[in-house]
Amino acid sequence: MKQLKFIPISPDAEFDHLPPKPATTTLPQWYKDIPQFLDGEKKLRIIPGTVAVNSTVKRCTPFLDAMTAGYTIVLSEDVQVIKKGTNTNLWWRSSSKIITDHSQNQHPGLAIPAGYEPIVFKWANDWSISTPKGYSLLCTHPLNRFDLPFLVINGFVDTDTYPLGIQFPFFIRSDFEGIIERGTPIAQLIPVKRDNWKSEVMPFDDNAARKATKLFVGKIDRSYKNQFWHKKSYQ
């Protein structure tokens, strides 16, 4: 098993910023509340007249795999978002460096996502993340967390050589005013092994396509998970 290390880079890191944790521990309540089957049903069935079944996204293994991949940075204390005219202010009670301003002259031409304020803030982080040689971190907005009132800008960092804490630039949603609570995931970190790749576009193979389709539809219940999926572990 590969080892990833979280290293404090300031004497107050453990007090100012909660250490990263496995993403499996930060699943939101809305996901836990999703039923497994449509319309209150308790068992799997094929929907008449289709090849679809009555299961919901709760039984979609790739969806869950994305949300639980790697590790999450979580917010160490409540942050209040206050709007005053065209200004957006972020406030918290302690003197800890939770958020910093991102220099606005660093992103000319960057498209502002629809529905977000045209200001880039940064989630501060006093933990360095060390990965084994040849491994980087994909640093992304928490996957499938469309409910969060901010949007993190993605990055790819070679953490086997970079020794400092990664900061996470983000936008605030234009229609949000309120409190972002302590423990909210603010970034997701997924270890990725670096390799050199080349691509090739292959010709259509009717026989192979038919075999693959037959294999998949041959199992009604969770075909992908039962035939193709590999378990992942992040501790």
C-alpha cells in the first residue's frame, strides 16, 4: 500500500487548519438520504418497455467512487459570507488565516463561471502533502458536490517534489449569503501516478462491441460493480 503524508508547515497548523481526511468520511447527508430505488420501491426491477432498471444514483458505483476518491481538506471553522452591494466579504471569528485574497491581476481572461462572483479567493492550507516518487495530486472541487456555495479551481500538483502547502482558489456563488460550516469539504485530493501516454483511435469492431454489450446487460443488478469494478482504499 502506498503512503501519503500530511506534514504541518507552520507551528499552528494543527490548530488553524484541520488535517486532511479520507474522502469516505465526508459524504454529505443528502447523499445518504437518497433512496436506492425509485418511487419508494424496495426491490430492483426492470422498468416495463425499457432496458433500464428502477435504481437511483445511490446505486451508481462510479458516482460514489468519485465522491470518496482520495482525501478532502475540510474547513476548520465557520465562515460567514456577507454581501454589501457589489462587495462580497468573508468573515470568521478567530485570527487564523482561513482565507486569503487572490491577486486579481493574476487571472486576466479567466472565464468566470455562470452564477459566481467575479472575485477569486483562496482557501488557506498549512499542510504539505507528500506523495511517493512518481505520484502527483489532482486537486479539485469536491466531486459531485454541486450543493456547495463555492467552486474551487482545479490544479494538478507534483507533490512528490513540491514541499509547501497547496492553496485552493475559489469563487463564491452569487446568490449565496450565509454561513459555510466547519467541517465542510473545501477541496478533494486524488493521488495520480504520472505516466507518459499516447492515444490511438481504433476502428470499429462489431464483434467486440456486441460481446461487451452482451456481457454488461447479462447482469441486471449492478452489472458494472459486480463485473468490472475494483475496490479502492484511502486511509
